[in-house]
Amino acid sequence: MKYLDEYRNPEIARQLLDKIRETVTKPWVIMEICGGQTNSIIKNGIDQLLPKEIELVHGPGCPVCVTPLEMIDQAISIAQRQNVIFTSFGDMLRVPGTEKDLLQVKSEGGDIRMVYSPLEALKMARENPDKEVVFFAIGFETTAPGNAMALFQAAREGLNNFSEVVSHVLVPPAMQALLSSPDNRVQAYLAAGHVCTVMGYNEYFPIAEKYKVPITPTGFEPVDILQGILSVVKQLEKGEYTVDNQYARAVSADGNPAAQKIINEVYEICDRKWRGIGEIPRSGMCIKEKYAAYDASKKFNVSHIKAEEPQECISGLILQGLKKPPECPVFGKSCTPEHPLGATMVSGEGACAAYYRYQRFADALKK
Amino acid sequence: MCLAVPGKVVKIYEEGGLKMGEIDYSGTINSVCLEYVPEVETGQYVIVHAGFAISILDEKEAQKVFETWDEALDKAREQGFTIENNPLADINKK
Ligand code: SF4
């Protein structure tokens, strides 16, 4: 496939690795933000091929993993109701809530349907006028345009039986929160390519400046990731910091204005809790008052449902780059993709699941 | 979650007031919403995420990345490397 295969070329990757080896002289900690990048890094063994000076830590870039427990509990409360068709991206169905996950609600008779696009949920609302169709709108800036469009269209068509549980999160505030933490180890970021596709990268310049960290919007294939790493390593070695776009084939400085317009039409910035991390001010998106009729949390009155996160799961530390999955005492033991205790084990892009899937648990179990 | 894949726009149409298109991903055809790439034309490649095209791939920018690597590519072909999804970990063995 064009625009994919060439970025998987082993010879180019090898040359990039050589370049990185030639450039690096000191130890550096680099965080890749996006779970898609984490998955690609672990799958291709990039972290193991890099010179030992470079440590990759895995960022909070899996929206499934950071959706707070109470949002899952709120979704479950709605999904259990009569007359509701609850729709969601597949990944969310197995994320454990306090007592159960959405799949369990389904096995108990709940009408829960997996969708690939939010427009499918909208179609269900049109086809089932006597039912309430609710869509679990989670994701980063990448997913927000689609989720916003479904809501915008519902309002345009006057579809009163469609609503969204919105738990959207924004990446730059989380990047800043990690950098301002006293425990921070991150010295450079590979920014999430597809988030930047939508939002552009202008907002990263002040972050690079304030915290003196190189930030490189990066794609997802091995060649992309190695180029991203080379870009930040070059800057780190020279003591420079700026925003250097590696993913220019899909990302422009201003992002996608048509997508931003619809996002801003229906959603507004709000404070948001991140699973395992806690509340980060102005790091989420909520439905604007103007569209309150399409806000499932209000419609079904579930906003009061709160939840405490379980103690044994250290995914919060993993999502902040402070620990690696094998350091979790239950990793690969009582916590596996079949029986996940935390969200980072559920999603294919969660660091725990990626380590498990690509056999990184063998070493951990030997210890 | 933010997984998004490139595909080629093979047909553009309208449905329910939205600009839609058929996208070819190496033989698999899917319908996606094209509202966020209003200027797109058939034959162009887009990045698709959760049923929405979010960007038109920039041929020139994509090319730039490889200019320095063209020579390497030729060498790779000579040596019989496949330009396929070879896990990088394998290259050490070669
Ligand atoms: S292995 Fe399981 S319990 Fe441990 S941090 Fe990962 S998801 Fe949480």
C-alpha cells in the first residue's frame, strides 16, 4: 500500500538507526505520546534496537486507557436501561468498570452494539425512532471531529433519540502536566501524529519553549518513529528545542480547519479526570450548553456517579512514564488481556497489552 | 485508538447532506465521510480514522522524506529486501 510500505523499509530503518547511534553521546529519555506509536515501537522491537543511551517511555496516548472509571460506570448505568441501544468503539466494551464491563451488561441482555464510526450510531437512531441511541464518545483530538459531526448532524436532523456520553481528552495539557510534575523524567516528546493532523502543531511551540523540550510530531511506521527519534536526539545533543514536524505528509501547522470548526461548534474545553493520573485542568472536551439535549450524562442523569480507582493497578505510573508494565506485580499473572485489571491491558494500544502481546512478559516473569 | 490508515479515494458521493466517499485500502473498499477534506478529488490518498477522512496525504512532502533515501532503497532492492511489513527486529538477523 502506498504511503505505508515505504515507511516499513528495513534498509532505511537500519540507516536511521546508524545515524541515531552516530549522533547520541549522552543518555536521553524520550516519550512517545500516542499508544499507536507505543504499539509500533514494541511490535517492531525499536526500543531494543536503539542505542542504550536512549530510553523510550510510553505516554498517556491511549484514550481508552485514560477514560476515568466513573465515566465507564456512568456508561454502564445508561447501557443497562430498558429502551437504550448503547453504542461504542470496540475497545471500550472490555474496559473494567467498578463492578463489570459493558460486555457483561450485554451478556445480561443489554442492547450494546460496537460501531466503527459514530455515523453508524446516528444511522441506528434514525432507524429506531422508538429507542434511545447513546454513543460513548471517547478519544483524543483525532476522534473528536467524527464524534462532533455525529452530534451536529443529529441536531441538524432534529433526531431527539440520539445522545452522547462525552469523555474526550486533549493531549497538550497532559503533556504539560507531565513536564511540570516533580517526578518528570521526559526530556523530549514524539507528539501524536494524528492528533496533530486535526489540531496542527502551533500550540506546541510555547510548550517546547517553556519546558525546553524538543517536540516532534511523528507518524506511526518504523521509519517515521526512527526519524522522529533522530530529530529529537539531534536537538537534545545540541541543547536545542523546537517543534520539528516529521509527519509532514499528513500534518500541517494549522491542522484541519474544517474539523476544528465542527469540534468548536459542539464541544467546549472543560476540566477532565484521567484514569490513573487524576484531574488535569482544561484537558477535556464536553458538550456545549447549546447542545445539552444531546448530552447523555444529563439526559440520563448519571453525572453524580463517582468511583475510586483500584489500588493494585499501577497504570497511572505507567501512563506518566514513571514505570514500565513488567514492574507491575500482577502483570502477566492475575492481569492479562483475557482478564484485564486495568485499561492499559485492555486496549491494543495500552502499554501493558503491547508488552504482553509481544512477549515482553517473559523477562518479567523470570525475575 | 488514534489508528488511522491511508487509502485512495475512488468515488465521491453525497448522503444525508454529508460528503461521502468510497476508499480503497489495497483492495478493500469502505465508505467514509469526506466532510473534513472538502477539496478532495478521486485518486488522492487520505488518512482515515473511525469513518472520517481527516487529512489528504501530501505527495510532495511524502516524497521529500525519501529523497535522501533513494539510494538506500535501490541498494535494498539489489540486496533483495522486501519493502513490506518486515518487523525491524528481523533486520538484525539478516
Ligand atoms: S499489568 Fe494490569 S494491573 Fe498492572 S498496571 Fe497494567 S493494567 Fe494495571
